Amino acid sequence: MGGNHSHRPPVFDENEEVNFDHFQILRAIGKGSFGKVCIVQKRDTKKMYAMKYMNKQQCIERGEVHNVFRELQIMQGLEHPFLVNLWYSFQDEEDMFMVVDLLLGGDLRYHLQQSVHFSESAVKLYICELALALEYLQNYRIIHRDIKPDNILLDEHGHVHITDFNIATVIKGAEKASSMAGTKPYMAPEVFQVYLDGGPGYSYPVDWWSLGVTAYELLRGWRPFDIHSATPIDEVLHMFKVERVHYSSTWCKGMVALLKKLLTKDPESRLSSLRDLQNSPYLADVNWDAVLEKALMPGFVPNKGRLNCDPTFELEEMILESRPLHKKKKRLAKQRSKDSAKDNCPLNGHLQQCLETVRKEFIIFNRETLRRQQGQDGQLLDTEGCLGSQAPGKLQDRCNNHILAHACPRSCSS
């Protein structure tokens, strides 16, 4: 898919904003509700990244702009060993781009579909690594709200990384979230309860419930409750009330006890912090410094000889995509030429206004520049590796409970 065959790396002005031309597109590797993902190489440094790109017009029409902007706002303030970290964000006329860590090990859903058997020791390490990430997010008042195998990527050594913050929310102080958000089979009982009768709202424990469901599924191959996207909410709540979770007799007692604490239906009694987890007898032998430093060897290492994703993504991008990424430069040049020859804009007024608002309000980010500035100012990253000056907990998330707002930002809301 890439088109640059020069052996000499181009020179870019370090003060120049990073843009699409700074990257060579190598191949498509995935797609989701919020866009597509491809592997890219930065032309000057030769570093490899994953690049997520989202079509502006489609985001406006689907009411997804608010979520994209919130994901950017949250990710620009995060940096942690067990997260997929944002490096750059930029835009052009067609798309919004997010360039993030490249993790070639595939997501846990892919490996479940490949019938990988995850040992107890492998899942034990995953729980520890994910717990460190969840604690980090909690320190910045972030609820992820969509922890599941699909959103957990492996690096080449097999360590886990949380991705996809497009329905995450930032809460202030003791407030609670009150929107139904997430993926049904992984959502905690209190999220459904909020939808049904208003309930008291929910907080960080929902992510720890999702961690429990995910760990159970990795060990057993199926989830603790037979919940699907089409399962009615009252049926889900009835299931929680009357059904007991069945734990395999082959699992060690410590793992079963830990899963029971994660899958406790009452959020007040649920294991929902790193300290709770560290106090579990099953994890008494864990060297947490070694976990954070990725010094412990994962029980499952992805196959390095192949790309751990569905190969059809590449075919779809090359054959079915009406606006393929590798032809973007020519396409935009042609469009600009057409636009300059016409006085009238072919788009309707409301859509044009929305596109202009997106262009103005899009958050441009460059972690390399930020690091340089911090070095010059004598500011250091904190011990957790967070870019503290950008911490999302300090940002105002005015609409954090309205995740289903069908709007482009502010002046274009419908």
C-alpha cells in the first residue's frame, strides 16, 4: 500500500505539524465502529505505528464526533506501559487521524477465535498487568467502560495493552456515571440497573467486573453469563439475580476466589482497586515492580511469523474501499482543483457547518514535541510515566454522561 521507495529519509522541520505525508502506509490491519486501522512507518525516524483514521462526514452523520474528540482529549494525557498510547493526532479535509503504539501480537478476541488455550499462569499475569492499567486510569478519574478481549492488544512478547477509549468517561470527585455504555456481555449489573430504573449510577468497579468476565472467558472459552447484544435488559438483570457462575473444578482455588471477588454483583463489595487485588492471597507472591517493568515472561507469546489479525482487512481496503487511503494524496489534490474551479460548495449547509466546526475544534497532538518542550522547561514525567500537565482528570468533560449524543461538536448538535 505504501508508495515511497526512496532509501534516503526525508527531512521534516521539527516545528512543522505532523501530517499524513509524514507516514508511509504499509497495510490495513483492522476496522471498528469508529474507523479503520493500518500499519504506518514515519518517514524520517523509520518508527512503526498503528494509524487509526475516521472519515469526518461519516462521523458527523453517525453522531460520533463527540466520542472521537473525547477519546483524543483523554488519550493525549495518558502514557502507561499497559495502554496503547497516543503519539500524534492530525486531520485533513476527509479524515481525522490518531497515530498510536503498534502492537503486532493481535487482540485477545482474535486468539480466542484461533482456539488458543490460555493457562492459569498466563491469565494471572494478564490480570496483574490490566490491574496496573486500571489503577492508573482510576488515578486520573477515568472509567474505560469497554474492557473486553477485543480491546486488549498483545505486544510481540505477549504483554497486554488496553485500547479504545471512545466510550470512556471522566468523572469528578464522588460523582457517578449514569449512561448505559459498554458491550452487553461485559457490562456490570449496576450499568443495566441505571438504564432500567435510574439507579444510583456507577463508577470504577464496572471496569473490574469486565476484567473478571474477560479473565473467565480466557480461561474457559466462554463467558460466565450467556448474555448477547440482543438479550433484553430485564432478562440480563434476571440472569444476574437467579444464575450462579460455574467455575471449573480444574482451576486452582486461588484463581476461583479471585474471580468470585471480581464477579461480585454488588459494586460496594466487589474487588475494585489495585490494593484489593494485591491483598488477594492468590497474588501474594507477585513482584509488582517486575510486572510494571514487563520483566515477567507471559505464558502465551503470539506468533511472530505472521500478522495476528484477519487478512481480509487488507483486501477490503484495496478492493472494496471507495476512498482507499493509499490514493488519498492524488484524490485530495484532484478535489482541491475542482473546488477552486467552483464557487459553490456541493455539500449542504448544515453538513458544511459541521465539517468546519470539526476542523476548528479537532485536537492536534504531538507527543515528541511535548517531550521536547518538557525537557526544555525542566519538567519531568512523573514516576507512572504520565504527562501530568495534560492529565485528563484536570480537563472539563462537560458531556461525560451523554455518550450517545447524535451530534457533531457544540454548534452543530442536532
